[in-house]
Amino acid sequence: MRARIGCFFVCAALASSLTGVAGQTAKPDALAARLQVLEDREAIRALLVSYARTLDERDFAGFEQLWAKDAEFIGGSSDAAKGPAAIANLLQGLLKVNAAPVPGRDFHLVMNQTVDVTGDTATGFSRGTWVVTDPDKKMRISIIANYYDQFVREGGRWKFKRHQIGGTPPAAQSGTR
């Protein structure tokens, strides 16, 4: 009797493990979806770093490529622009006004990034810090700001759809988190 019970448990354990293996045939799609989200987050984090790098290098042609066709930039109290060219022009002007017309005297840091991806759209929060060199050659933090972002996959690449610096966090858009 013990042998039969033991055999029953062994068979039940095998059946259970085989059910688990059989159930895994549906998991590759779920695994692929999870992997895609991780790859998308990493691509968006790279986009945020490219934002800082292109500004620091004064590469406004490259900076312009980071924005979706209908992108919106909202900075400060009255600094706003729509469209890649207008956004690049605005930032180029702001850097000149803020006493940083040439690369090498200042740099941007992007940190504490969180990104939520939903298909071909995403939302994000990060902090940006602008470090500048004073005339006496000492570095200091000029600005620390919150970035509230919306991203879109356009032409197979992640781009900024909306970039808001500081202020009140935007209300959640329908279809995004």
C-alpha cells in the first residue's frame, strides 16, 4: 500500500511539473513583452542622457532629432515651444542668456529616472542638474529641476513628446500612466 501511495505522489509530482512545463508554452510571449518593456526603458533612459549630452556639446542639430514631430517643451514660467526646430532654438537661446554660450564650461546631469512604458507611449520622471563653472573657475550647481516627460515611439525610435521642467506634475493622460 505504501508503495502505491508513494508511486501516486511521484506520479502526481511528475504530472504537476509537466503541467508547469506545458503551461510555459504560453510564457514566451509574456517574457518577450517584459523584455520589450525593459529594452524600451533603457532606450528612454539613453534618450534622457542624449538630451543632456547634446545640450552640453551645443549639438542643436542632434538635439532637434530627440523630439517627436508634434513635441512640446515647457520650461520655466514663460519658456515654451512646440516642434523640434522651435524647441532647439529656444534651448540654444536660453543657454546663451544663462551665460553658457560655449561647451565645456557647464554640464547637465540626469538622474533618479523612472519610466512607465505602455506600448508605443511612456511617461517618465527624472531630476536634472545643471552644473556651471563660475568666472573664478569653481564649479557650482546652478539648477536642480524635476522633469516630467511623455515619450512616443516615432519611426522606431523613442522621442520626447512633451518635456516639462518643474512646476506641478501634469495630470495623467488617458491611455498613459
